[in-house]
Amino acid sequence: QKEVEQNSGPLSVPEGAIASLNCTYSDRGSQSFFWYRQYSGKSPELIMSIYSNGDKEDGRFTAQLNKASQYVSLLIRDSQPSDSATYLCAVNPSNYGGSQGNLIFGKGTKLSVKP
Amino acid sequence: DGGITQSPKYLFRKEGQNVTLSCEQNLNHDAMYWYRQDPGQGLRLIYYSQIVNDFQKGDIAEGYSVSREKKESFPLTVTSAQKNPTAFYLCASSIRASGRAQEQFFGPGTRLTVL
């Protein structure tokens, strides 16, 4: 059973702090990793994709991937109240469902940024 | 203005009724996906299509059917055989499904309620 695990939270951080969101996955052959943001009642919005070990930065967001330890994380610097949402981690396991494009999603971590 | 549209936004179904959810994209993407999201749960894959006139079952296909007659359209029918259809239904697309997994982009979703 290929799995993606996230702490459901809620994770509460003060405005201006760094929020750290973590995700672990079970399939060592996974190649592609994605972070989505989902506001309450809305559909997921892609924030970051990462494919290689190390860090990838985009504005206030940094994705970190460690394939040896099978975890991927998302750091949000200078957190704002508008960042309050559920963050979904998605992983592309090897040969999932016969298609290399399919993703498995974690249940998400709810982030709350307090003013 | 490129994107993915889903209709209707809200849908109410009576017991024993089939309903069809629409998904259209003008991104020229080859691959399209249908997911179901229940409260506090991750996204679960219902069906996916890598190319026109071809589609495959996902993890929870029972009680659902799809068609892919045009590249732009991937409608989902929720049949009376689906015993617990109340959920948030999300359609997504990606450039292609082969090779390294591509980013999936989501439509706004359809919220289905059984009366």
C-alpha cells in the first residue's frame, strides 16, 4: 500500500514566523513531489513541485526533498494570515495504477497564522 | 483565458438517480483526472484518462463511469450504484501522463449532496 502521511494539525504560528510542514511517503521509487494549498471550500492550488534532492525556493516558499529519508517538507517564511489553509502533499509513486502520472495525496495539514 | 471549468458548482441527487458532472479544459492537456474528497480526507482517484478515447479506473471507480470523446472534456457520471456519493468532486488535468509526473491543475469542484 503506497502511502503519503502528513500531520493533520492544526499547526498554529504567529504572523511573520516560519511555518514548517512535513510529509513522509512509503514508496522509495517515488520521483515527483508536489505541494498544494487548499482554502476551505475551494479546490487545491499548486504551490511547488520538486523532483531532486535538496531545496527549491520560490518567493516565500521553500520545498525540501530528502529521498533517502523519504520525506518532503514545505517552509513558508514571513507567514501571513492569508497563508491560513490546508496544505496537501502529493507524491507520484513508481508505476501507480499503470500510469506514471498518477498522484497519491496526503490528508493535509491545516495551518493557522495568527495576526 | 485558459483553465479548467466544472459544472454545476452544487448538485443535489435523489436516491436511485444518475447524475453527470461536467469537466472542460482549454489548456490543451492530454491527461485528465477525477478525484473525490471527503471531509478530513485526502483526494482519492476515481478515474483517469491519458489520451482521447482511453480511460482507466482509479482506486475507487465502483459506482462511477466516465467518457473521453474529446480532448477538452471528461464528464463523470455518478450512478445509483454509488452508495455514498455525497462528497466534493474535483477534476484535474496535466500536460501528459507519461514520463516524469507533471503538475496537475484543478478545476473549482462540484459539491454533490444526496437528498
